[in-house]
Amino acid sequence: MVLSKTASESDVSVHSTFASRYVRSSLPRFKMPENSIPKEAAFQIINDELMLDGNPRLNLASFVTTWMEPECDKLIMASINKNYVDMDEYPNRCVNIIAHLFNAPLGDSEAAVGVGTVGSSEAIMLAGLAFKRKWQNKRKAEGKPYDKPNIVTGANVQVCWEKFARYFEVELKEVRLRDGYYVMDPEKAVEMVDENTICVAAILGSTLNGEFEDVKLLNDLMVEKNKETGWDTPIHVDAASGGFIAPFIQPELEWDFRLPLVKSINVSGHKYGLVYAGIGWVVWRSKVDLPEELIFHINYLGADQPTFTLNFSKGSSQVIAQYYQLIRLGYEGYKNVMENCRDNMLVLKEGLEKTGKFNIVSKDNGVPLVAFSLKDNSSHNEFEVSEMLRRFGWIVPAYTMPPDAQHITVLRVVIREDFSRTLAERLVFDIEKVLHELETLPSRITAKIVLADDEKEAAANKEKRDLEKTREITTVWRKFVMQRKMNGVIFHLSPSLRAARILSLLANLQLLEFLLRQDSSADFAAISSPELHFPIFSLLRPLFVLVFSVTNLFFTMTQSKTARDTHVSVHSAFVSQYVRTSLPRFNMQKNSIPKEAACRIIYDNLDLDGNLG
Ligand SMILES: Cc1ncc(COP(=O)(O)O)c(C=O)c1O
């Protein structure tokens, strides 16, 4: 009896998971529990808490990848138990591919110098250390003081630069921002350079507004200054976001190792490198730019292995995932993804402009993001917009700019690969709803005065505004529905393409029948029509062959173009033409679309549903 009681109490497989005693009592929060619990119970407890986290795909604050192809998810799981230090093949391949992408001046069989990191922050620490050590060595050799190194940057730098400065005792000399100019001014930066400057750090894709800084101008001005002073102050490019954007959609832009003073570049694999969080890269121009004394060599894992990272062990899944993206997408795929992000950014930007309520602070040709501020924030501000959007599930940060521009508050939406056209349109729609709602709400400042003045009048005012709000929302809806109705059907074949296909099919049918007849098969003769038995058809054979060849050639050409344009499996799910254009919202779609695209569109909407507070 005793035995069976114990078994039924403790055997989780007997009870429903939620009824088992492990889930019925709470666990100590900050202390290790005394006893073990069954794996099902542990899973359920943690899984339940995770449900409370925001939906990462609706977190538009982050640059970090939130969607990858299921095939890559499988690879990630398959390599989850591998340690990065035990494998040196894949990181090397990625470093070389990225170095070539950044135009490193490598000889034919020369290996690139670089390393995989946890993200751009670690990459920047390593690059900064290399600059500091090189500068110190030079100063020591010249018999000059080497205790006051500094880095010149814009005040818009990401916090990791401040971390580097504090952790590694380097002064950060920041170029101040000004109204309407939110990146580092190259002229001012070069003016601030002195003999203790270990490098100037330029950003390709400012965190605040996505803008690419003018690295070419910085390089040219710095070349001049180095000539005048006899220094050789180098440049580092923080291409955390832009490094995987510019090479694909602005290949002519000179920002990388094509510029002689650019000695190292970092990039986040987990941003536009399209890999989940946990991977970054730093690449040096050549061996001489990474002091040998910073590289450690270990041999106890087998062969001699150089290591230059802040940590030792780390998971290798992200490296594998980066390699998957590089080979799966290729140049074409990355270009497609980046173009699509840019297109979706424009859709969002235009939608916001149409409201007439916002100033756009970001530029079209940087990182695909939209930073915008309210034209009039005297009654309601950007923080309120951000707060109200949370009710719809959206996480859109509002923040003030750094010193000297801190009176500007912006909202920022980062367009990632999985921020599809559907989501862009829904976000505009939800922002419109928020704006209308805000209009009906008393300003937080005025509210206090109104309440103090006359509560009755305030209530009447609110009632009136509520009515206005309902009317306005109805008008917006009506307009919206009409627009959708007018949108019509998007997917169709052009008439010339249709004609080509029909011609080609007819020619092929005729030829097939003709050839079969030449084969004089008795069965075929019995079931086919008699007229083709005339010898005249033998004379027509060259004509058939000609028609067949020409139409087939044309068909193959158009077919292959069509396949490339429409075949969803070639493109990443968010890049296929089906997901790049909007569907009529309230009408039935005329043509079929592939199941992957249909699922994608529905999943995107499902992510938002259920978040309506
Ligand atoms: C310009 C810039 N540099 C560095 C970083 C830090 O990157 P990570 O998150 O990969 O460490 C960021 C992150 O947003 C960034 O925008």
C-alpha cells in the first residue's frame, strides 16, 4: 500500500503535467531546490514562464535576427553540442568569405586574418586592443609616453565603445552631434586626432538612425593629416549592421579595405548576417595589423591552434548557421534580402509620412530602419506612442538622441528580413489607430489642469472626443477597405508570356504526334486520327522542327526567368515575390500562391493576433 501511494504521488507520468505535485507548488526562486524534479515538470515550468516574454519577431527595437529557415534550425540543433574551440574549419571559411566581401587585399592563396566572436562588442574589444598594442609598441620604440591612448568617434557610438574605453583604459573623444546631423562629422573627427589617437572609429550604420558615416572622406582627410604630421593614425570601421548591407546594395560605396587607412572591420553575423544571436566577426587588413603577441597558441586539443578571443569555449551552432547562410543565399540571396528590407522600409516610411504626423529622421540609403519623431509633441509624445503600441504587441522603442541633440526624441523601427510587407502595413495601420486614440485623450499635462478646473466639463469634452474618435476610426477603416478593394490582383502572367507558352505547347504537341507517326506503331495508328498519314507531313517535318526549336528556346528562356522569379524554394521565404507584394485584404486572390508563401503571410498575422490588449 505504502509503495503504491508513493509511486502515484511522485510518478509524473500518472498525473496530468499540471496536476503533478511538482507543478502545483512553487520552486524557490533564488536557491537551488533540494530535490530533483521530473524532466516534464521542469520543461513545463520554464516553458510557461517563457510564454510571458514578448514575441521576438514583433520586437522592432532589435537588429538581431529572429527568423531563420527551418533547415538551418535543424543544423543548429545538430551542432548544439559542439564546442567552437574544437573546430577550426568553418570559422576559417567564414572569415575568408567575409574578408573577400570587404575587399581585403589578399593574394591568391593568402589566408584572411580574422576571428569569430560572440558579437560586434567582442569584435570591437579585440580590434581596439590590437590598435592599442600597436600604438604602444610604436611609442615605446620612439621613446615617447604611451599612457594616454585615445580613440576618436562620433557621440553616436554604440555603448560597446564606451565599454571598451572603460575596460581597457582608453579615452573616448567624441565628436558632438548637432540638430539634423546625427553622425560623426569627418572634418571635426580629424581635427580631434592627436599623437595619442590609436584609431578613428567610423560607423557604417549608426545605431540611432541607421546612417552610414562617410568613411571615404574620413580616409582622405586622415591621409592628408598623416602626411602633414608624420603620424599614421588608422581607421576602424564598426560595420556591425552595415557590413552585410553595403556590399550587396551599394557595392560602389567605398568604406572597406579599398581605403588604405582602414585596418580592421567588425560585423555582427547576428544582425544583417542573418544568424540568430551570438555571432560576430572581426577581420584585419593583413597580418601586420594584428600584433603577434596578442595571439595565443594551444596544442592540447590536437594540432596547433591560434586563439585570439576574450573567451575560450563557446557554442559552434552560430558559426555553422553563418556558413549555411553564406552558401545557401550567396551574393544573390543576400542582395535580395537587403533589397526587400529596403523596399519594406520605404513602404513603412511612406505610410508614416502619409499620416502627416511624423518627421523622418533616418536616411533611405543606410541600414533599413525608420527613425521618426512627432511633428507636434506638445500634447502627446513619442513615449506615449511607444507605450500604446505595446498593446498591439509591437515593441517600438522611443529614445532621446545623445548630448547636443537630446531634445530630439525618436521612435525607431528596424526592418529585419522577417519584417514582411504584411507586417509593415499592419504596423502603419496600428500606428494610425494609436494616433487617433491619442487625439481623443487629454494631454498628460493638460489633463491635470482640466481636472482641477471643472471635472464636469472635462467629462463632457471626453465624451465628445470619444464620439469623434469613433467617427474617425470608421472613416479610416472605410478608406482602408476601399484602398484594399482598389488594389486588385497582383499576380498575373504578361500576355506575351502566355502567348509564348501556348505556342510552345502546341508546337510540342504537333511534333510529338508527328514523331510518333514516324514510329509506325500499330497501336498508335489505331487510336489516332487518319489525316496525318498523308506523306505531305513528312515534307513538313523541317518546319515542325524549326517551330519546335524556336518556341522551345523562347519558352525555356521565359520559363527559367519565371522560375527564378516565382519559385519560392530558390529565395528565402520573405524574398519570394508573393511575400513582397501586398495581397488584397478583403477580396479573394485571383491566382494561387505557393503554400510556403501562404503560411508565411498567415504566420505573420498570427504573431500579431492575440496581442490586441
Ligand atoms: C554600430 C554598432 N556597433 C556595435 C554594436 C554591438 O553589437 P553586438 O550586439 O553584436 O555586440 C551595435 C549593436 O546594435 C551597433 O549598432
